[in-house]
Amino acid sequence: MTYQHIAYAVEARIATITLNRPERMNAWTMIMEREVRDAMERAGADKDVRVIVLTGAGRAFCAGADMDELKDLDPNDIKDQSWMRPFDMNRRPDWQTRYSFYPAIEKPVIGMINGAAAGIGLVHALYCDIRFAAETAVYTTSFARRGLIAEHGLSWMLPRIVGHANALDLLLSARKITGAEALAMGLVNKLFPADQLAAKTYDYARDLADNVSPRSMAVIKRQMYEVPFQTLAEATISANHEMGLSVRSNDFREGVAHFIEKRQARFSGD
């Protein structure tokens, strides 16, 4: 697929998806929506990709919805189901909605937040598994200042990341917060000087790609996103089942072998 509003590249088993409208601060469009979904699924299905990085070109991550599209938004757009894939009944429906598909991708998705993340841009940052950010990046939910509400599952996802009180503050006020405040409330995992962000993010991504079992990452990610719907007993029973499968896997045998032999791991993902 040829992309108009994003860029896609794979290097060293890391797929990078770049929101690529720097002249508009990567404002979100319907074209971008389709292209990001395609690129995420493409990276998820590629056996040569082990980690996915989502970032923005230029000085912003994503400054929110493109105002030219937002001002003409059809009130029925949010109820229109034509964009949705048919539900896979073998997978949790919660992770198959319009933007909540990131947790269903069996690879780590790292949000490399290089600049402003606002509105729908913040939604996509929050659906990433891990968020590394430039110290200069700012964040806002935006919605209440546009006469809108907590969209696309944000009222469910945001409190699980920053806590109930912080989520209410961010949603009701729609105020801008700095990187330091975002770090303090757990909105981002790490802050770096802007000129070090890419290097630090890719160091982390390469460590995952080179030294961690892809099979383990896929199972652990699935476990973590199942937990909100499970009791402790259910989570433990599920983990016991997965442990039995893990000790029969090639990656388990390689994990033990490379440690004993003191060499670089050669995980296959099987």
C-alpha cells in the first residue's frame, strides 16, 4: 500500500510508523486513520518485525483532529460501523473497536512522543503499550474545550494509566500539561531531551528485538490486557496454562541455552 499521510519503514526488526503531515502538526485525518490501521496490522503480521514504534514527523506527535475535517464532521460518523472489521469471536471485542486495536497486536507498540499530543493524538498515544517522550512535549485531552466528550474509550483507558482523579482533571479541564507533570502521573514512562529521544527509544526497542523472546512478549502483552476483565484466580489459572505451553516452546529452550552458553540469544518466536 502506498501511504499519503504516514511513512512506514522497517529496520533491525523494528517497524516505524510516522504520522507524516508536519506542516499541519500531523493533524488526524480519515486517510491517516485508514493508513495507521493498515500499517499496524502490516507490522503485526510481519515475522521480520518484533517491535513497533509510532511517532510524528516534525515538531508534533499529533495535534488532534484536522480542523478542516472536524468542522464538517457528520454527527453520525461515530455511530457509523462501516469502518469496523467484523469481530473475531476468538479475540476480546474490547480490543477490536475503532482505535483500541493496538492491544490486540502481539508485539510491543512504543509511542515515541516527539511533540504535542492532543485530542485524538493523545488517544493513540495512550493505546500504545509504552510511551517515551521528549521533555518539551505537551499534552491535552482537548475534547471539553471543543464541546466534545471523552471519546474512543478514553474514559476507560485514561484512569487505568493515570488514576481516577488525574483522569477527571485532564478530561474536565482539557488543560495542557508539561512533560514533567505527565511523567509524575504516569502518563509517560520516560522523558528525554528532544535531541536524545530517538536514540534512547531505539536503544530500548533494539534490546527488545534482539534479547527478548517474541513469544514471551506476545503472551505477556495478552495477559496484561486481559487482567482488567479477570479475577486474581482467573489470571492465575490462565498464567498456569500459559506456563505449561511456554516450557514446551523453542524460545524457552533457547532462553535457557543462551544463558548457560553465555552467548547472544537467537529467539525464533516459536
